[in-house]
Amino acid sequence: MNLINDTNGVSRVEGVALSAIAERFGTPCYVYSRAALTAAYASYRSALAGHNARICYAVKANSNVAILNLFARLGAGFDIVSGGELARVIAAGGDPAKVVFSGVAKSRAEMQQALTAGIHCFNVESASELEQLNTVAGEMGKRAPVALRVNPNVDPKTHPYISTGLKTAKFGVAFDTARELYRGAQALPNLEIRGIACHIGSQLLDPQPAADAAGKVLELVDSLAAEGIALEHIDLGGGMGIRYRDEVVLPTADYLAPMLTRLAGRREMLYFEPGRSLVGNAGLLLTRVEVLKHGEEKNFAIVDAAMNDLARPALYDAWHEIVKVGAGGTAPAGTPRESGTAKTENARQSQYEIVGPICESGDFLGHDRNLALAEGDLLAILSAGAYGMAMSSNYNSRPRAAEVMVDGEQMHLIRRREEVAQLFALESVLP
Ligand SMILES: *Cc1c(COP(=O)(O)O)cnc(C)c1O
């Protein structure tokens, strides 16, 4: 699904021209499509039809409350990794009873917060966390619902930084010791064993590793049942990849099929924790070309977005498609647009380094992009809905971008652009 549609030289998301969004809210600006978010969720729902399954959106991919609220309205649960994310889910109208809490080291305060809210389950990742949770729950006169996140040791064949299910990863508990830990958990009075979880990595394209992981998890589930430890749910994590460039991405149903084949007829409820695949292709980062700089070896298009807005290129050397935004006017298709803000009449076709204004050589958004550009042009950096705004920072004292959700012909500001004064409002000088 293409997020942008171009008609008569005007680039739109749903029914709204991107140039109109830039004019009204400025740049850099994240733009999301309600229809695209809804369609991504629906693809999971229909792929899971006939299964007793819950979709827990992984909040860390994009935690804007409007997005959380949209998924909550669609019936989603949430996968959180911090007390901050839990607070967001609740503020957005999410149901705590559909929340699973992942993460390698939850603080006591986070445990208390989640127990008070009444979440569905803690995905526990170590023996000491089990004990800590047992203590905290006991102090509160509660029983903490738990699942163990096991590490099935399968290679997800993805980027090493986003591969989490190998033996060398800091995540999960080793498969061989999981059984032992379940026995231990059963003996702790303030814990209630609910399920099992695994998550092997992110941006997964091949469905086989996830299916293999599910197979291994099932073996463990059955052997636990044989010794009287019955689980209510099996959480298969997230990780399905999206198309950034030319990746071959299976439709959701086809990606899940090999896994679901193994899970057919199980009595346990199935949980999924997709993040990227629900939001990634439903968002873009809108930015304006500030300066074109034609150097001896390289040509630079310096734009008003930077690595603080979208860290993935600098962090993972990730590739995002970058397209010029058509703003319309009377020019026939194919000729450079004219715009009140463009400083030059004629765009210059070149191989450009698309870079931000930050003082780091790593501050790039794309290398060697063949584009016809003039200063003042708008660009859209695609597939930026996941791990875009969520990973943004204020590096170089740059206020974070605005966020806008398009819904049909409407545009809604879902996060105001930060103001500079807010950036140091919490700081103070010495007396
Ligand atoms: C990050 C994460 C997810 C979501 O991963 P995506 O690749 O965005 O789908 C799900 N579960 C856990 C435990 C995670 O850490």
C-alpha cells in the first residue's frame, strides 16, 4: 500500500495534500494515515480469524496517544516496556487488562504501577525478576500474573541490533532453564502463572524462524503441562518486517501461516505483539529542503529534519525511500513545481546526500538519491511511522517535530511542535 497518492502533481495522504500540512503545521512533521493504520490492524485480525487471539500493539514503535487510542478503539491490547508506556496506554483509553509488560529489568515502582492498574501479564526475563515481583506483589496483597519470556535460540536472519532470540542476547531466559524457573515460580505464593512468551527479533521477512520458535515453545508448553503447569496463553511476540526499499514482504496472513499451522487446535489463547508492521508504513516524515550545496565530490540537500527526528539511518544505516512532494500548481506533470517558498525556479537533478543540519557526519537521512531538487521543496521520508518519532531526541536543542494524523479529508494535529523554551524548562542554574 502506497501511503502517498499523486494526482495532477499533488502528493496527498488520503485526501489531504502534504503541502497543505506543511503550510499549516510547518516542517519537519510526521504524518500518519488513519486508514493505513486501520488496514494494518485489520490484516492481523483477518489473518487470525478462527483463532482465539489477541493483538497487543508494541507501544515502543510509536507511542503517540492518538495512535494508541486508535488501536484501543479497534480492540487491541498493548505490549509495554515501561511504566511510562503504561501511563500512555491508560491515558489513551487502553484497557490495562489487555496489557502485557515486557522488558529485561522492570523497577519496583513499575511493578507496583502495573499491579495497581491490573495488567494481564508480566513477561518475566530472569529468576531474580520473578523473586522481586513476588515480593512486591506480596507487599501489596496481590498476586502478580506472569509469563516467562523464553529464548528459543533461533536465528531470525535480521540486523544484529534487532535480533533478540539468540543465546547471546540479553533478552529472555535460556530455553533449558525455563522449566526450572516455572517450577520455582509455581512455588512462589504471590505469583500466578499465566503463560509463556517469546520474541526473536524485528524486521523479520522469512516466516520460518518465527514458526520454528513457535514449535520450540509448544514443546516446552506441553512438557510443562505434563508436570501439571498449565498455561493459559502463548505469546509469540512481534517482529514482522515491512518494506523500506525492495524487501519482499509477505502479506500478514502468509507470514503468520506457517506459525498458525503449528498452533492450530491449541486451547491456549494466542498473543501477538506487532509494532513496526502496524505503524511503519502508515507514517512519513515531511521535511523541507533548506540548502542545496554542490560540492566537489558530493551534492548535499540539507533538509530541516535530522537524525534527532529520525535516528534509524544513523543508528542502523537503515534505508528509507525519499520522494519529492508534489505541491501542484499549473505546471504540467513532470516539470518542477513552482512554489512560493522555493528559492529557485528550476530544480537541479543530481545525486544528493540528504542530510540534516546537525553537527555530526552521521547525520544523514539518505545517501546518493537521484532527485530533481530546488531549495524550498518538500520531501517525504517514507516508512517512518515506526521507531521514528518514538526514537527522536532533542540533540542540538532541536524541538521535536509536530505529528499530524490524516483521516479522509481532515488533518488532525496529534502532537504540537515542541517549543524551544520547553527544552530547558526543567533545568536550573546553580545558586
Ligand atoms: C520491540 C518488541 C516488539 C515489537 O517488535 P516489532 O518488530 O516492532 O514488531 C514486540 N515484543 C517485544 C518484546 C519487543 O521488544
